[in-house]
Amino acid sequence: MNDQELILSLQKGDQLAFKQLVETWQHMVYNTVLSIVQDMQDAEDVSQEVFIQVYHSIKGFRGDAKLSTWLYRVAVSKALDAERKKRSQKRIANLRSWIGLSEKEEAVHFHHPGVQLDNKERAALLFKAMQKLPENQRIAFTLIKAEGLSYEETADIMNVTIKAVEALMHRAKENLRKQLQQYYAND
């Protein structure tokens, strides 16, 4: 079943089509979300939210973009929403800790399942540095470097020009280089 047939079946409420959509795109959605939220359990939860939103909003899908582009947009949007919510909760927890109402949470070490074991330490440093990038730089960097998308696909997903993606990538690389230079000075 091609994308157009799949979309039409989804719009008619076909459960088998939805199952096919999930089976086809679940890894892409999960990996994209995981690269942003950097927590496996959160990534699973957000991935489910992505597919729930897709299920509820597929009838309004006009086909202006490819199905994959739309799924990436939903995944990135949901992941960023979850991250904002988590940051807000951490600020509240820090405030509560500061005034003596609760204990402060320990930092979680993040490991992406797509990173080979011998690169885990460097990947953890990179993902930590990525968290400090401005949102648009982080999204562009994640989609291109972690997901392997082209600049054109990334521009479609982010709804910006290819030149804008090139500029975002340049700034992201420069910012990461500055943040990580102390770790690679001896390499």
C-alpha cells in the first residue's frame, strides 16, 4: 500500500491501515523523539502521543507534504512540548527543594540505542551539549545528523528554506565545537 492509499484508508478509520502506519514509522518516530527528549521512557510515551495525534488528526491531512514529513513534524512538536513540560516540572522541583519541600532529582545519564558501545561516552557528551543548543539548531542537527535526513527534507519538516537549514547547521556545529573543545583538545 503506497502513502496515498494508506492515507485514504486511515481517513476512513481503517484499523489495519493504522497498524501498518505504526509498524512502518514507529522506529523513526521513537528515534526522533528520543534524540530530543533523551529519556527512553519519555520517548516511548511521547511516541504513543504522536500516533494518537496522527490517528485523531489524519482526517484533516491535506497531503500538502509527504506523510513522512508530517510525521516528523508531529514527532518533533510533541517531543519539544514534552521537553518544555519536563523543564517546567524541574524548575518547580528545584524551587520546592530550595524551600525544603522535597529532594532534588539526580541527573540521568542518557544513552541512545543507536550509538555503539565504544562511542557511548562521547555520544553522551554530544547529546548533553545538544541540549544547550537553541531549539531550531537542535532540531536541524538532530534531523540531519541523528536521523540522516537531507537538508531538503529537514527544510520541509521545519517549514523553512534550505538556506535557513544550512545556516542553522553551521551555527549548531560551531556551538557544539565550542562546547566540546575541552573534551577533544588532546585527540
